[in-house]
Amino acid sequence: MPETDRTPVEPSPRRPRRRLSVVGVLGELFITAGVLVLLFLGWQVWLNDIIVGAEQTSAANDLAEQWDRGDPTPTAVPTETPVPVDPGEPVVAAPPAEGASFANLIVPRLGTDYRRPIAEGVGLGVLNNRKTGVGHYPQTQMPGEVGNFAVAAHRTTYGAGFHDINKLVVGDSIFVETEDGWYKYVYRGTEYVRPTGIGVLEPVPQVADATSTDRIITMTSCHPYFSSAERIIAYGVFETWYPRAGGPPAEIATLVQAGAN
């Protein structure tokens, strides 16, 4: 009977336990913090803008509904393009109180459902407000008035009302809706200025002490994205207006009807 090999089997050497180091712990903490920051930015810049933008659109629809309730003549929604009728000189309302919503901005190029309230003032109480987001420079003219109707909004955060202002194309329609009706402006061009370039707010933009004969809309915002190094300025000129009793222009009738439902 052969001898059994009784040589003991040596156990496999254990791998040394990895020791935690201060550098390793800090590295993992920084990675975790970075992920959390990215998630927060995604919420703040993308998802939150969608949510707040929807709230601002809802507020604009509510404002228009209030105007319709105050008008004994129901707002007609045209089913076809009406024969052009001269509406006469546009009605110019008195300046509202600070912070009061007095108009809606409708820009088809910025979205088929784009309708945002305009409030008086350009402070944080207006521009950072979940129910407004677009502000009117108090020292500038009112919708339809000869001179410069100037407004401002963010390109990121708080609804990002002017996020795609750089995508406007010459000839695009810009509507300002008030209790009196819809004022149509037509986009004409864009320029970029320093934050100190307040000449864009003059009755004749960039021309001091000039007497205006035109009705202009000026839309201002920060540039580039996530920075306030410059300002992007979009200009439009008044074309016509549509009294509320006659119903909205056919171009935005679907949006107006959807907002009323």
C-alpha cells in the first residue's frame, strides 16, 4: 500500500486589505459632489426652466382670460384670414404700477405655445418671478406708442423667457397682447452690446436725444449663455394692431384659442 503524501498544503497568501487614505476619501467626496452639482445644474437650467416656463404661460393665459371676461363682446377667433381693415391709431395704455402684469408677449418663433406675461419693471421681483419672467423698462414707451417699448428676460433660469432669442429670423412676428388688443411688431435685427450699453433703451435706439417717429420693440437679455458679459439685443418695428373686440390675428388664433380652453 503506497504511502500517503502527508505534506501539508500551504494556504494561499491573503491579499493585503486596501487601506483608506485621506486622498482617496477626498477624491470620492469630490466625485460625489461633482455629480450632485451636475444634477443640480440639470434641474436648475433645464427641467426647472420647463416647469417655470409652463407656469408663466399659464399665468399669461389667465391674464388674457381676465381681459376677455371684462369685455362684454366675446373674443372672436377667425376661421380664415379676414379682409384687412385699417384699425386706426393703436391705443396706448397708461404705464402700470411697478410689478403689475399688463401684457403678454407672443413670439411664434420661440414656440407654438410661447405666451409670457410682461410686468412693469426689470428688477429681480419681476425677472426672477415664477409668474412673470419678462419685464418692461419703466423709462421706455408702452406697446403701440411712438418710441421704444423695451423688455428684458433671462436666457437661462427662471423660465428662460428669451433662451432662443438668437434664433429669430428677419420678418418674424412679435406680438404684444394687452387688454386693448394685439400689437404686431416685425423682427428686423440683432446686435450685441456691453452691459453698460443703455443706449439701446433710447426712443431711437443708440441715438441719444433723437425724436422718434417709429414704434419699436427692443428685447434684451444676457449673452452668452450662463454669462452676463454682454447683452443680446433684438429689435422689431411696429406693423399694425388688432383691437380685442375683432379677435386675434389668424397667425396666433390657434394659440389664443388653446389658452382660453
